[in-house]
Amino acid sequence: MGNPKGSNNCLVCDKNLKETVAFLEDDSFDLEITSDCLLEYRKNFWGTRRTGKVNKYWWDKMEDIEFGSPINRFIFIYEDRRVVIPLRDENMEKLRDYLEERV
């Protein structure tokens, strides 16, 4: 269950939701897309609860962005480290659309 439509702040953490462009729920993590960064909220092994681990990737620090195929993966270099995020079909399309709009 998410925040009610039109909410200005998250009911759980009180984060300002006006900064959020999109929120993508996936099996191993949730992704929050903001105009400045991509936030990755890790889930436990079974994908039922968040672990509390958050990875924050600034868009302007990402290099060599690509979309893997035939397996849906968002791949990029961040601070000299290769990052690979597997995605569901619908989330891959949303992320690809957002990045195309940024360029």
C-alpha cells in the first residue's frame, strides 16, 4: 500500500514527494526516480520487505548507461564501479522513457 494520491509527503518517512518523478516497485528492490538521482531501496531475499539499505545514484555521475537485452537490465558505471539492476518489463520502459526525456 502506497501513499494516498495527491500526498505531499511520505506517510512513513515524511520525505517530500514533490521531488519524486516516478516510483517503480520490483522484486528485489524499489526504485525512486527524482530529477537529481535514482534511489534504490533494497528488499529482503523474498522481496517482501525493505532491508533498510538504500543506494543513491546521482544522474550526473552515471557513465556508459545502457539497457541490457534480452534480459532487462539497467547498466551503468558509477564511481568506477559497474552497476547492474534487473528490471521488470514495465519498469524498464518507464526508466527508459524518463532518461530519453532528460536528454
